[in-house]
Amino acid sequence: MDPFAEALVESSVVPGDAVLDVACGTGIATRAAAAIVGDTGRIVGSDINAAMLDLASSISMTAGDSIEWREASALDLPYSDGIFDCVICQQGIQFFPDPAVGLREMARVTRPGGSIAVTVWSDLTDSPYFDAMYHMLLRYCDADPEDMAWSSDADQITEWFTDSGLGQPDIKRIDRSASLPPLDTFVPAHMKATPWASQFENLSPRNTADAISYMAKRLAPWRTEAGVATPFVSYLATATNRPHTTGDSDHPISSHRQT
């Protein structure tokens, strides 16, 4: 997913920035941001999933970077108002219980004039791998369709931003092709970074093999000698955190909680 992480950070992060990556997962976008800000910047990756942070931290130690990792809910970030120049979120906001509240928190910890940037997968049919995974989860993991809203559209994303008080975002569509390794190794590894990790891990060995085989059949048109090469499509939404003014009571940084 490097092309999408790179597009996210290049849209908003500049050298020397203090950056927070919300719902950072294993830290792919966090590390991309760290490469831009350099030694004069500050990079923090936060996630509610401790296991993901442990993995992200282990990669950091190997790379020798200075990224800070923090376990935290995206709806209640443990930071003071306006302390970051930029807040990013790579493919996470669509999983928030309330995306507008998450964006409001992201704006609260961003300085006035700073940047908020998120990526969100477009319709599942644009990304065959996710379409195959969606149907696999329904079939083998008894997943609830209402809990699998990992994609969205431009109108919904705009509504999240406007409801948060950030106003109309700039939205771009990113189309890329990604080469994946063999699915029998990639799918179990990828599932560990999703909200359905426990459901997939609890499958019997037979059902695990069947689930991966099911995805392979759906992805047959994109099979290569090395694995799968398939399109992925994402939206990139960015906004500037406008300064708070008197009477602007609904602005997301009007809360003055200090932590």
C-alpha cells in the first residue's frame, strides 16, 4: 500500500512538521511521514490496537527511527489542543464509530492553519482484492455487513468533514495497481491488521484454506506467476484547520481540554 501512504503524506507533510498518524496500524504512513519530516520534526503514531503498535514499534527499532507510538482511541486523543502541524489517517476513519467525531478530535490537536488528511477506499468493486475479502468474510467468518464499511464515496466523506466543522475537503481519487504475494501467505498476514483478525484466526485450518481458496478464485483474472496484481482505488481527502474565532462555537478546536 506504499503508493497510497506516500500520496497521503505528500499531500500535507513537510520537513520539520510535528505529525500525528491516527489509527496508524503497523505504521506504513507513519514511517512515510518520518522520511519527510527529518530530524527536525516529530512523528507520533497512535492506534487503539496494542498488537498493531507492538508490531509497528518492532519495525521502528529495526529501522532505528525515532517515531513515538501511543495507544489511544481516535475519538479521545490524549494530546493538548493544537500541538501538531499535521494529522493524517491512512484507511482508518471509515472504521471509526463516528467518523465526524474522529475528525473533530484530529482537528482539535492540529494547530490553526495546519493540515488534516485522510485516505478512504472507494467502492469495493473498484478494488477486486477488497471485494473478494468482503465476500470471504461474509461466507466464512459470519461477519456483519454493517460492520464492514471499509469503503465510502466522495459525498459521504464530504459529510464527515462538514459535520466535524472542518468544512468542504479537497478530494482526489487515486488509482493504482498493486502486486501482492501469494494469497496463502498474504491473506493471513493482512487479516491481522484488520478488525476481523480474531474471527479469521479462529477458523479451523480447513476453513482457513477454503477461505483463501475462495478469494483466489474470485481474483483469478488478476493472477500472476508471483501472486496477484490487481487495481486498488482510494480517495484522498485533505482540509486546512481554520483558526477559531469568537462566536465559532461549533468549530472542532473550540474544546479546550488539556491532557
